[in-house]
Amino acid sequence: MSKTTDTTIRETLPSEGEAVVEKVRERYAGIAETSSSCCGNSCSSTATEPGEAAGRIGYSTDQLESVPAEANLGLGCGAPIDLLALEPGETVLDLGSGPGLDAFLAAQRVGDEGRVIGVDMTPEMIGRARQGARDAGFSQVEFRQGRLEDLPVEDGSIDAVTSNCVINLVPDKARVFAETARVLKPGGRLVISDIVLDGPLPAAVGNDLLAYVGCVAGAQQRDDYFAAVSAAGLTEIEMLMDSDAVKLLGGEIPGDLLDMLERAGVSADELRGKVRSVTYRAVKPAAA
Ligand SMILES: C[S@@+](CC[C@H](N)C(=O)[O-])C[C@H]1O[C@@H](n2cnc3c(N)ncnc32)[C@H](O)[C@@H]1O
């Protein structure tokens, strides 16, 4: 950790994966406890309100008004649910469900006969999501505290998996994809929004904790990321959306990340075009 001004500390990334996970948990616990993500150090929070941030990444006003207000903290980097083609009665799993926005939208699609499970490691996020489910009467939605690398979900029990801006935060991404393949039914599908990189980051950014929890430094190079998806046995990978993450946020670098870049002496232009917000589909092959 190095002190750069009297008031601003830049923290470097811990070297151990589990220590990184603990930092991520601490940061998202803090975000869950705020009433709004405005200006926080999260994936898509900028100086704008969560509603505006969510509108930019693909949610409609009707969708945002149909879920509990506390479910949208502006933490996503895409809008995967519309692309998941959910049917009434299906069972959906949301990886890193946070305050529950996508889980609640999925619940509307699968109806009372369906089921939605959100998994998140941060107790404060789980508490916030459960409160939203109670307030809005989403009885078919359940939030389970747990890790994406060791999902508290039965083998072959899920029709459709989604996730929004989470896997970039997990040091062991291969394990998350293996777990996803384990819990999907044969023939099951996923639509995931996430951040990948097209090119190396400046070292000062790649080693910065704030850039990590802000969904930049933990992102993997595109080819490595999708090689890990394939290695888990997931097939028919199809890119549905692929945008410059900075442009997607209206040209704004999220929250304190901009200050971090300034402190590190890195121009924001060095990130433009390299940090990509992607939404992709893949399937678990049906049993032979
Ligand atoms: C950027 S937020 C996204 C939340 C939600 N998907 C949304 O769009 O509002 C990331 C979430 O992933 C959770 N998370 C990060 N790493 C995780 C892990 N290894 N296992 C379980 N949850 C994790 C965090 O607690 C946080 O709630």
C-alpha cells in the first residue's frame, strides 16, 4: 500500500487469490449498505444515478420500474435476461446476484411455476436482495450465500444460467465455468454479461485494487477467457453484444477509477477500446 496524498491511499492487489476475494467481498459489502451506488467503486457506477447507468447498458424504464428500487445499484455491464429466452416454469441461476436486479427480472419471465436462485458471497448483498424479494413478493426467488467457485447448487438442476459483471472479479475463472457446467442440465444454456480485455492494461492499473474491484484489473484477455469457457465443456459460444465498456457508460470512467488513473499517471485514453463489455451465449451439450 502506498500513500500518494494526505487523504488518498492507493492499494495494490494482494498476491493471493483468496486475499483478493476478501477485498472484493469487503468492497461489495460497503456498496450493498449504501442506498445508492452513485459514485462508488463498482463495475458501472459513475457520477450518474443507477437508473441512468442501467438504462445505458440495456434495461428499459419499464423493467427498472417493475423491480424493487433497492435491487438496482447500477452494478451490471449488460442486460442479459432479455437474451436468455426464458420460458415459464424454468429454473434459473444468477451467478453473483448482488442486490437481485436480474434475478427479479428472470422471476417475471419464469412465473410462479418457475424458480430463480441467486448466489452471492457477500452477506450484505444477500440481505439486501432477500429484503427486496420480501417487499415485492417474489416467492419463487431464493438467494443463497456462497461462492461461484463452489456453487451451493445441485448437479444438473438448472435450465439457464445468467451473470452480470461478476466473473471478471473472480481470480479462478476456470473453476466458475466448470461449476456452471456442473449445475446446468444437459442442453441447458447461459447468457452472461462480463468484462474482457482486448490488449494489455498499463501495469499501474493491472496491479491496483480499486481497478480490480471496479471490474477492470481482474478481467482476462478475451482469448483466454473464452478458452476457459470451452475447456469447461460449454459449446456454441456466440457473442451477442460487444462494446467499449467506457463508451457504454457514456464516455465516463466509473467513479473513483478516474481518480486512481490520475494518481497513477495513466491517461484514461489508455483504457479506451481495450476494456470490453461483452454479452455471450453458450450451451451445455445435450447428453449423447
Ligand atoms: C459488480 S457486482 C454485480 C451484482 C449483480 N450481478 C448486478 O448486476 O447488480 C458483483 C457481485 O458479485 C459478487 N461476487 C464477486 N465475486 C464472487 C465470488 N467469487 N463468489 C460469489 N459472489 C461473488 C459480489 O459480492 C457482488 O455482489
